Amino acid sequence: MLPDLLAYGVRILPGLLLIGACFALARGERDPLLRIMVLIFGFVLIRDAMTPLGFWRLGAAGAIPWLRFTDQAGILLLFGLGTLALTAGVLRLDGGLCSLVRWGRFTPVTVSWGVGGGVLAAGPVLLLSLLTPMAERGGAVAVTLLPVLLAFSLMGNLAEEVLFRGFLQGRLEQHTGAIRAALLSALLFAACHVFLASTVTDVGWPLLAFTLYEGLICAFLRLCSGVIAAALAHGIAIFLLAGALV
């Protein structure tokens, strides 16, 4: 595990140093949009660099995308806790960005909306996947890995939702209508998967179509209920897809 993590760190370090320098210089800007975009670039680097080292695999069975994560539970926990710590650090250090995040209330209704949104996002893909043998869409996942995979999905995708639905959508709402901000958030979310779909992997348009569909669900959950519901939906959707439960 350690050699894999060291190789990953060496791969992303130069990019992170550049992104960190950009963020530091942008701290003096009153408008937080530049800082938000720099953070999104950093997240895309951290996420996409997982692919060549085998920390996750993406593919498509025809027009149906699938994904699987590494079966090393320790790596999944480290990635989940690491992204959670980075998110908490940014929220603590940058009050301007923190003020953009509309969390919503953590209530049974919010949880229901979040879980329902996750099922709605993953459901069509899972149903269509039933037509394809498991071996052709990533293979089975060990039952013992599922609790770790769930924790990783919720922690990692909370970070992504804070970026896109907390910072970005919150900033856009200050300058345009709430519905337009939600649509832009979803479109930019899908656009940030272009390199993952077209150069890092060869999954292509099925991945972009899914991320746009998922992004729309999360963006409107954020509009109606807050970031907590959107993050739950995103995390549950990724868990259902990566867990090979059907």
C-alpha cells in the first residue's frame, strides 16, 4: 500500500504546488470565484490521478458506465479521510468560501431526500446494467469491503459537493437566478469530467451523460434542501454503482 501511495504523491505533487501557489495569490481577491476554480482544478487533479495507478477503474458496457475502486480498504479510508480533512481545512481557513455553503438541516427529511436522490441517480444505470454480465462491468466486489466503500463514497463526495454545490453554486446564486445557478453548477460539474472521459480513460460520452444527470439531481437537491442532501445523494449514487450490488 505504501509504495502505491508514494507513487501517487510523487505524481500529483508538482501540480498541487502550482495550484497551491495560485490559491495563495488569489486569497487577496474579493470575488471568491477564482479561488473556487483553483480548488476545483486541484480536486480534478487529485481525482483523475487515481486512474493510472489503479485506485479506481472506469469503463462502459455499451452505453452504460461502470466503476470499481481498489479493494485495498486502507487506501480507500486514507483517501476518504484525506479529502474530508482538506475540505475542513479550506472551510476553516477561508471564511469567504465558508459563507457560501448553505448546508441545510440534518433531519430525517433531508436524509430521505439525499438517499432518494442517490437511488434516482444510480437506478437507471443499475437497471440497464442487469443486461450485462458482472464480469463485463468491473466484476464482483467483496462484501467485506462494502462498509469501507460506503464511508469512502460519503466522505469523498462530500468534498466534491462542497466545491460544486457549496462554493460554486453559492457564488453563482449571488449574481444570477437560483435555477440558472443550479443548471450552471450541473453543467460545470459534468464538464470537469471531460478529461476523465476522453483522455484519462476512453469511457467517452456515457460518463459525461451520467455526470450531467447526477449533477442536475444534486444541484436541485442543494437548491431545495442544501448541501447535506446533495452530498448524501452523490455519495449513495457512487456507492451503489461501485458496490456491484446488482
